[in-house]
Amino acid sequence: MPHNANRDAHHTALNRWTSATVRAARSALPPGADIPAYGSPQWLALPFGPVKLAALVIAAETWRRETDPVQIAARLRDELAATQWAQDQRDAEDWAAIQQSVRALRRLPTPAQVAERRQAATRPDGRPADHPGGPVDYWTGRPLTNHDTESEAA
């Protein structure tokens, strides 16, 4: 018999015996009463018998399941899956913020589009619509050339 089959058969027999022991103890209790927890003051006050034994069996079975390598591995898998899910949620939120920023950047004109717009904004006389800076003629608003500024200075 493979190891897992032996283990499963062992646990099945153990579960049957545990269930039978607890059922027998519950049938010995008054209606509405339950088996006290192992080590509690109520358990200590019990005389030795099926109810006290059932509390021991419940405590032992709980300990066995908590320390069972298969159960430990299952709990670790669950914890890792929950941790991974939480990390995936944080990553999704981070990526959503990055995507929103990229979308906002896409709405800005590219350098080529800016150059195109500037070219389209040139006046019919070939001069850019924006003043490039420097002195201008008071009456016409046209930029003064070096020649114009030298003649005014003289």
C-alpha cells in the first residue's frame, strides 16, 4: 500500500474512533450540556469517565491536526495565496496609477506636434506669429535688425 493510502486509512480509523468516543460522552451528558475544554476548571471537576476522556480525545485530535505536516502545508499554501492576492491587488492599484499618468502624458502634444503647430501659426509673410524677443519698432511692431539699432544709436 502506498504511503498516502496508509496514512488515509490510519486517519479514517482514528476519526471513527474519535467520533465514537465523543458521541458516547455526549450521550452521557444532560441535555444542553457540552464537553468541557481540556484543562478548564469544569474539566478538572469531572470524575474520570467518558466525558473527561472525550475532552482529552478532542484536545489530542486538535493537536494532531494542528501539527500534521499535511495540514501545516495546507495552511501555508493558504497564507501564501492570501499574501500573493494582496500583493496582486497592490500591484494592480500601482499599475492603474501608472496607466493614468501615461494616459495624461498621451494628451500632451509631442515635440513634432508642437513644431507643426508653430509652423501652422506662422504669418503669411513668413514671420512667426510669436515675437522672438528683442527690440521692436514702436510704430510698426516689427523687430529691429542690427542695422536699425546701429543707425538709431548714431
